[in-house]
Amino acid sequence: MRLRHNRRFDLEASCWGKAREEVDPYFLVCASRWFAPLEYGDAEAAQLRVSGTLTADDRMAVESVEEVS
């Protein structure tokens, strides 16, 4: 999650295919850069990219959700 000074946020959730885990057993511990593009050739990979603002009581007000596969 990225939180900006104006209470805006960007959040990303990524999922890679099982093949990546089999090739690199430490992948989940040493995850790649945030907001990086999905890797070429992983048909099971997907990302959800969410943006919005934090309200006065620190709740997330979601403005957009994009699914990238």
C-alpha cells in the first residue's frame, strides 16, 4: 500500500501461478517490487489495483478497482 500526504492511497494485491513457486521456493519471502508489471509467460498471474482516500476516521473509501491479468 502507498499512502500519500493528501490521504490518498494506492493498494496492490498480486497473485502468481504455482509454477513460480516451484521454480523459486523463496519467492513469497523475497517478493518483487510493488507496482511492478506482471511477469511475461505466467498465465495464472493477476493483480488487483485499488485507489482511493482515507476518511477522517481512517477508513478506506475506494474509488477504483482495476483487475490486470
